[in-house]
Amino acid sequence: QSALTQPASVSGSPGQSITISCTGTSSDVGGSNYVSWYQQHPGKAPKVMIYDVSNRPSGVSNRFSGSKSGNTASLTISGLQADDEADYYCSSDSRTNIRVFGGGTKLTVL
Amino acid sequence: EVQLLDSGGGLVQPGGSLRLSCAASGFTFSNYAMGWVRQAPGKGLEWVSTISGSDTYYADSVKGRFTISRDNSKNTLYLQMNSLRADDTAVYYCAKYVMRYFDYWGQGTLVTVSS
């Protein structure tokens, strides 16, 4: 159960767009329609931002979008805001009913 | 409003045991799968276990040492942790699991394994 690969950090200025990648294998990201993304502010519990690759839960801003190509999933945040600064984690199925998370990406809003 | 209240964390010696609890409210607990996710200090999230009906699933790192269970009459999820090791030190979150993702999370409870 190896962790999915994410960049350690990304940054952007307010109003810009950024993309966080999440690379796995054909046994997880590449073979799954169940990729999700979580936002975690310091000292807080994670919050789901994207599920099933590209779906947004009710209440999540449409500035957040998800996609997948091959073994790599991506989270794009457009119109960056100061409150978007947080850690972001991807997650996928890895074999049926086994889940794996990415190592996490720290987003800095400059 | 969905609420998950984690409890039971604390300091335990290596080789010891601890049982975590998660009290759920605001939804029909028995209808949903539940899980535990942990986060070591300064590290990322790690999936630990999921329970769906009577079926249970575990990460390789805890298989054989941890047991997930639930009491639907008490709307409570449990994680029995035995043979604890230093690398089990983490904040443990319970979470509601729906359609292959975690939609609600508890506030977390800290488990410290140290002599």
C-alpha cells in the first residue's frame, strides 16, 4: 500500500490558478473512478473538496475542480484566495475496499 | 447536523493497548460505512481501517493488531489497538465513509506510544 505521489509544495498569487498532481499506478489512480481530494488547515480535520475524480460536494466552491488522465489525478484551484492556503491530500482505491492517500501538498498563497 | 466525536486517546507504553471511540449523531449511523484515518505528527494522512456492514478492512501496517467494530445501538464506532508501537503515534480521526470517500470527519484524538 504505497502512498500516492504529490508535490511537496505549490504556490500562487491571489487570483491565479494552480494545479496539484497526484500520481499513482494502474492498480490505484489509473484503475479507479474513486479519487478524492481533501483540504486540511493547520490543527483542523480534513475536509473533502472533490470526490469520484471530479465531483464537488455541496457547499464547495466551483473554483475547485478535479480531473484524471492515466495514472495521474489533478486538483485545480482557480481564483486563488488567502483561505485556500492549506495542505491538500489526494486519495484513491488501491484494490477493492483498500484506500491510499497521497503524501500531501502544502499550498502557499503568496 | 452530522457530528463525530472522537475519544479515548492518550499516552500508552510500547506493547500496550488502547480503545478509541467515535460517537456519531445527525445521521442514521447503521446505514453507513465508517473508517479511521491517522496522521503522525507533522506527517500526512494514512488510511487505517474501514467497516461496512460486518465487513472489515485494514491497512497492512495495522492488520492483526487493530480491530475496528461498531455498536449501532449506541451509534458508536470503535478501534481496538493492541501491540502498539512508537510508529502508531498519531492523531486518529474517525470518518463517515460514503461511496468510496470520507464525507465527515471527527476532530481527532491523539495517541502517543512512548515509554
